[in-house]
Amino acid sequence: MLALVRQHPRYGYRRIWALLRRDGWHVNRKRIYRLWRAEGLKVPQNQRKHRRLGTSANSCVRRRAEYMNHVWSYDFVMDQTIDSRPLKLLPVVDEYTRECLSIDVARSIKARDVVETLRQLFAVRGAPRFIRSDNGPEFIAKAVRAWLQASAVETAYIEPGAPWENAYSESFNSRFRDEVLDREMFYDLREARVVVEDHRLEYNQRRPHSSLGYQTPAAFAAGLASNEIGNPVMGAPPPNPRLLSPPPSATVAALEDRDLVSTLIAAGT
């Protein structure tokens, strides 16, 4: 348990319990809680004010994702390398499965780069019905809007000054900063890309997600596909994630991916 806590200092006892169970430890959650308290472990909680839901018809409350590839969302995150040069990151999230589909890392990301990222994702995963974002210039650019329209994808722009209407993207970016950007010091762009991709694989394939019944996003998405409940049926209730069991291959694939990224880092590639 302590080894997992050191590896994931921002995880609470429930998420640590889920990792232990997946690794073969037959232990109930109450026992982990007692050990957690005995060791004096605690995840600091940041107090935040409650915000109104917003009035936009495109908010995540009024336009909810109902199936895989129904609604994607994206927003920028800023950081820098050790030489104080800027890093601009663009995570893309499937709001229904909570998968992080990609995270672009560059010194600068323009509208044409946004189009290229979406083009690659559409080719691999297919196009969503909606893409939710704020009104940043890269997202409302004519080139982006025209290309999305040609791809039969509708834009869902939130109200200006209401980031909580894009809550899934905001939530991912907040945890991404807490678990990676605030802990890592990047020496150059190449290192940042490797570390960020390593985290994306960890997030999708190893990190338990509380809103998915402590499954990983990848396991949840695989369950949707295998149970044929990810079809675009409008108005259908979301599946109960606790009834979906993750495939054993997910853990093996995640370990292989982590070993590959670790090898790349050690080799300096």
C-alpha cells in the first residue's frame, strides 16, 4: 500500500484499494482505510466555492454525453520548460468514457494544429457528434469551424467566462496539473512529450476512475464495446459501470506501454 501511495501521492485510500484489488490483494476497503489512518496518510483537500451551472445550452449539464463518441471536449493547459520557454498542451477527452484521446505538447498550437489533431483522431476513432470548448481563438477560428462542419461535427461553445460549463475538460486538466505538471520539471520539449504521453497511458489504462466504479477509462470503453451498449441510442440511460468487468489484457497492455516509455526516457529518445 505504501509503495502505491508513494507512486501516486494524490490518490485517496479508495483508489489505492482499487489498485490493490486489481493487483490480486484480497482485502476489503475498510481494512485499507484503517491502515491508511494508522499511517497518518491524507490527501490535502483544496476548498473551492460552489459555482452556478451556467445558462448555456451547450454546458455539460444541459448537453450531457450519452454514449461513446457523443461529446468530446478540449481546452488548453500551459506550462514551461526549465529554461522558462512556454509549453502549450491540448488534451482531448471523451466525456462519456472519460478517456483522454490525445495530449498535444508544443511551444505553440494554432488553429491549423487543432485541425490536424482532430483529423488524426477522427481517422483512428471516428468523429464525435459534438465537440465542447470555450471561445478561445484557436477553437472559434474559421478554419476549425469550417473543417468541423465539413466533417459533420457540431460545435458546442460554452458561455464566455463560464469554464464550469466545460467541466469534464476542466476536471481532467486540473488532475493532470496536480498529478503531472506540478510535480515534473521538463528540460526540453521532447522530454515533456514523453512524460505526458506516459501519463496519458497511465490515466487511461491503470488509473481507477471513481465515476466509472473505479474502473479505468480503457476498461470501461472495452466493456461498452463487448456488451454492445455503446451504440448511439439517444435518451438511453448510461450503463452501470459496476456491472462491467475490465478485461485482463488491459493491465498487461498498460505495463508494456509503461516499459516502452521508460525505455525511451532512459535512452534519451
